[in-house]
Amino acid sequence: EVGHALDHCLKGVTNTRRFKETYLADYARLNSDDKSRLTYFIQSTSKFGMEETFAEIFSSVLGQSQCADIEQKFPETAKLVREVLLEKVPIASRGAGSSGNS
């Protein structure tokens, strides 16, 4: 649920043209088995599928994903989510264990 909150706090990353185009390009590369297995993240390529994919990729970045291959199945979307996190969430660019004291 934190991924959904982050998307909202970042003013709807999933509503941007860049995110939609990236997601749809990854979707187009999915085979029929992947589409049937990943229906929750597709949801007829609706806004909800995009939001769920963003949230799951965010969870994957944190090591908490329920879908082990979400970043492999949506590689360009995952790359974009990571870029957004580094750009918009300054703490994401610090190394693990950083105290933030400079």
C-alpha cells in the first residue's frame, strides 16, 4: 500500500504520459502465459493495472514483492520507477546504512 501512497504523493506518476507509454510497451511484450498469470497488474491495461504495477515494482525495489519477476516482466517500467525514485525521493539515492549526517 505504501507504493500507492507514494504514487499519490508524487502527484500520480502513473498518470504521466511517459509512464503510460512505458507500461504499455512492456505490456505489448508479454506473452499469453504472462498475461494470464499477471492479470492483476494488467487489468485490461487500465489505470488500475498501471497503479498496481507501480506499487508492486516499488515493493520489489524494497525487496518485498509478492511477484518475484515483476521487474523482469515490466523491465522498462521498473527502470522508470527506479529513476523516479532517485529523482523525486532524495533519500533513495543514499546508500544503505547512511545516517544522512554530512
